[in-house]
Amino acid sequence: MIPYPHIDPVIFRIGPLAVRWYGMMYVIGFVSSYLLVLWQINRKRLYITRSQVDDLYFYLVLGLLIGGRLGYVLFYNLPYYIDHPLEVLVLWHGGMSFHGGAIGTFVAGYVVTKKKGINFFLMGDIIAPTVPIGLFFGRLANFINGELFGRPSNVPWAMIFPEGGPTPRHPSQLYEAVLEGALLFAVLWFYKDRKRRDGDVLAVFLVCYGGLRFLGEFFREPDVQVGYLFGLATMGQLLSLLMAAMGLFLKFVYLPKRTPPPVQPANKQKRLA
């Protein structure tokens, strides 16, 4: 067993204002994504302006926060929030859902790109490879906060988390940081220049994240108020399967019908002498 490193969730305080690792990780994730998106646009010489990207990211952040909060309320703790509706607005008490945040950013991204005349799937392919950076730092923040810990385990690297009782547990936040963060980033960054059509990278993101999150959930303690659905799977696994299914539909059904691959030109006959 490895001792859990007790790291103060608060980086520093300025009077009543506390700067926390959790919020800082969100900032690092979005700034990293923003800079890498600008780099890709400049590298590919796309006709997308910085002003358009700025507007898009403003609404993506908004969509993430609103979608993430509403997703948690609807998917993970609806009875509680029906009894305490004002708690929906109390974000500092915790409770965000990645799947809800993904829905929020998809809606915001579609509306903004449509309004500004930007190809939604092209922009999705540019943004998708940068998302795992935020996921990586977000899982590190979960680890620092001692939340979303793993199931009981006797592996040599198991830890006793402050809120997890005296039982050693999987440090599942670190597993997810590697799977959903580092590994997914490597896969998407490699694939982004090898896609066949616009939307392919976005589809692969949905499939891979869904699969990796489904795997990671086997090591993560289910939410107490939800437990196992049908006695088999967690809410995260169910939502991840739906996400992966959406990616498969996009990749193999919708996109091929919408944008068939370019036809290869026939070989030219040699000119006679």
C-alpha cells in the first residue's frame, strides 16, 4: 500500500478568495486546448479567424459548465435536487458530469459554428484532440481532492483516501488520467492528420473516450446515491456506451453518407511517341 499524499486542495488564498487546484486545472485545460487549436489552424492555413475561435471558446466554456452541472443533476442525483432546487446553482459544492458537459459543448459548438459559417465537423476535428489535456488535469484534480476514488483493492499501489474509510482502494483517478488523458491524446493527435473526411476525429474521440471510460469505471467506486444500474453497470458506464455508440454511428453511417471519400483519378495513358 502507498500512503495517500495529502495535498491541500487550495493553492493559495487572497482574503476570502481561495484559488483551488480543481478550478486551476480547468483553466490549464482550456488554455492548452485554445493554444493548440490556434496552432492547428495556422498550420493548416484554414480560413478561421482568431476572433471566431475566441467567440467559440467563450460559448464552449459556458456549454461545459451548464451542461456539466445539469448532467450531474439529471444523471446522478435528481431526487436530491428536486427537493433542494436552489442547490443546482451552488457549483462550489461540487457535482459535474463529463457526459453532460460534452452535450453542452456539442450544442454550443454546433450553434456557434452554424452562426459563423464554420464547418462544424472540421472544427470538431481540430478541437477533439485537445480535449484529453483537460481530462488529464481534471483527473489529477479529482485525485488531489480525494474524490471519485476507486473500489477496494489489495494491489501494492492501493491507497486509503480520506473520504473512503479505512479500506485501501484503487487510485482510479490516476488510471483515468492515463487512459482518458495521456493515452487518448496520443491516439487522437496521431490520427488527426490521417483522417479520411471531416468528422472522423470527432467520431474516434467519442468511441475511444466511451471505451476507455467504460474500462476505467471497473476500478472506480460507483456514486453512493446511484450504485449499480440493473445490478451490473455504473451510470458512467451506461453513458459511456451510449457515447461510443454515437461515435460508431457517426463514423460508419452518418459521415460516409454525408461526405463520401474522394474518387481517385484514373491512371493517365502514356503519351505516344
